[in-house]
Amino acid sequence: MNLKAREIVARLQQAGYTAYFAGGSVRDQLLGIEAKDYDVATSATPEQVQQLFPRVTDLTGKCFGVVRVLVGEESYEVATFRQDGTYKDGRHPESVRFATAEEDAQRRDFTINGLFYDPIAERLIDYVGGEADLRAKIIRAIGEPAHRFTEDQLRLLRAIRFATRLAFTIEPKTWDAICAGASSIRTISAERIRDELNKIFTATKPELGLDLLDKSGLLKEVLPDIAVLHGVEQPPQFHPEGDVYQHVRLMLTKIEKPDLELALSVLFHDVGKKPTAKVDENGRIRFNEHESVGARMTEEIMTDLRYDNKTIQIVRELVQYHMQFKDVLHMRPSTLKRMMARPTFPLELELHRIDCSSSHGDLGNYDFLKHQLETMSPEEIDPPSLISGHDLLAMGLTPGKVVGRILEAIRVAQLEGTVQTRAEALKMAHKLANTGMETMPLPPISPKSS
């Protein structure tokens, strides 16, 4: 229990007000989960809360009965018991009126979130049957489900999120209302949808979330490019598990640790297969360049969902590079080392493991790369450059493509092991400079992320 939050409740009660812990912290306590946030619900008005506590912030929420009390470096939401007026924007009530604890519980979204707990008397207050639903592992809307979802359409996704993260079942009337209202999720901002999806796909069993999104009709609204992977057939000799959708779902079951970038790369890695699917002259299904098409689609999807640029770049690279792994046994040492030196390589390797174990089951390339990582030092994989552009300019070369070509050739030779010292690198540079490097083709390289 959070002692600072308990002290807020104690001070409110000592002043004659009713005050409880509310919502998620109560739910998590009953489930034996460590609560992250402790919210307090009270009969005190925001002005009365201000009189009791010297440091109160977020006063813009006063009109809704909500302020934040600062205790040391931490802040706690303190909300007056209230009933909400009509919701015209699908998120905020037009008005509120202060009410009783029971009325406050009745306005909340799901029964498991409508519980109060008195940490002073150590007593649970349950006006909505939330304790029973917790025991039965049920997600149930409070009151009329359709009305609850009309008030704030994000609750459609929140129901899926709670069911996924807690491994609970959504009760039939609540489920029917979710399915009926799925299209209304379009009214919700991309940022709020993104945050719910993040929580769904970083759950212990994200495949449960995918199932619920798909069956409810929400998937085609929030991630239509994933929904259309149903029925995209694959070569059975490589994908006995079924179509692309089934492949992605199976991969989600094999994520060992919740990781957002990895989960998103699993979700999007084959998104380019739908637009690139073809059958060749021999009757074999092909998805030529689906990784490049998928990388572009991934960037567009994630941009639309307002992901930050760093996360977009990481996931895009995971999608872009996931097909390179099939060639690792035939790569030149320089190409292999550059691949292994990429900042995203640990995630790429894990994506490859999940991809193979969810299809043909051949982990030979994965085992080879794990062995390389175990036997090669970081300095061997990505050694410091032997010379720089300044060295070439000091030799009399002028800035331009020739300098870049020579540096690239020397870097390849260094990674191949044919040039190992600075002296050897300078000797090679002189030789290349004197043989018309500008007419020579660039040596083959693999992409390297910045």
C-alpha cells in the first residue's frame, strides 16, 4: 500500500470527509498486483481539498471535481464524488454535479474499476458487484453497456485491454455492445487508440488481444492492414501454419518478454504480403519485396497512430531487414558483420527466431548467428575505422564521391580481414587513389542503420 496516498485519505477523513482509494489501485490490490497509481475519491470539494493540503496542482480540472495533491516528488489525483452530465464529444461530460460515493461508482466504466477501498478502516466498498466479477474473471460494463460506450468510445478498446492483460472474459451484453459500437472508435484520437494498442500488444498473451480485436470488428477499424491478412495464403511448404493472419497470430504467442518494438514488428513484419501476393508460372505463391513494401506501410501506419520517430524507425528497420536472415550462411564476412553491428540487431534476431519457429521451424540461421555472437567480440564485429576522410584529404584528394568510395572499400577490406592495420589501410588508399577509383563500382554493402 502506498503510505503517502493513505495519509491523504487519513487527513481527509480526520477533517470529516468521506475518502477512499478508487479504481485501478483497488482492483490491482485485490488481484495481488502492485498498483502503479493511487487515486483518491472523496466527498470534499476541490476548494475544500485545497484548504487541507498546501500543495495542489492541475486546477484546470476543478470544474470536473479533480485536482492533484503533491506529496514530496509525487502527485495523487483527488476527485470529488460526482455524476457526469451528457457526453457530446465522446470523451468529456458537458457538466458534472457532486454526488455520493454510490452515484460516483455507478458512473464508472467497468465493475472491476468501480470499487472503493478505505485504507484506514481496511474495508472494501462495492456498489457495483466488482468484487464478484473479479473473482469470476469477468469484464462487465456498469449499467447499460451501450450507454457506457457512447459516453467514451475508447472504453471499447479499454475492455479489450483489460480482458487481455488480466485474461478475463467479457460478459455477453458488454461484448455485444462492443461489437455493435466498433465503428464508433473512429471518433477517438489516434494518440488514445495507440496507447491502448500498446498495452494490448505488450500483455503476457497479446494473441488474446488480437483475437478480441478481430472478432469484435475493432481490428478492421484501428488496424485495417492487419485485418485484411485473413485469407492471404502462403506456400504450405514454408508456412504449414496457414495464412498470413494465422502466422502473425502464432508469432504473438511466442514473444517471451513484453517489448513494444518487438510486438509491433511481429504485427507488421508481413503487412506487405497482401499487396505483393502473386502466383508465378510454376504455381508457387510469391511475395517479392514484401519487406520493403511492408516497411513503407509500417511507417505510414505508425505515423497515422502518432508514434514517436524513434519507435517508428526501429520498427520500420525490423520489418525492412527481416528477410536478410535467409542469406546469412552465404554472406561475405563484411556484410555479416555490418548486419550484426546494427543497433536493432538483437531485436531483429529475436524476430527471426519467432518468425521461423512460427512457420517452417528451421532455426539453423538463428543458431549460426547466436554462435557468431558468442565467438566474436564487439570489436571484431564493429572495429574502429582505420583511417578517416581527413587522412585522404591530407593525401591530396579533393572532397567528393571518390573519398567516400575509397573509405568504403577500405572498410569492407577491414571487415573481411584483408586489411588490419592503419599502415595497410593507408597503403590501400594510395593504391586506390592512383588507379582511378572514380571509375570503379562501389563494393557490395548491406544497409546499416544510423
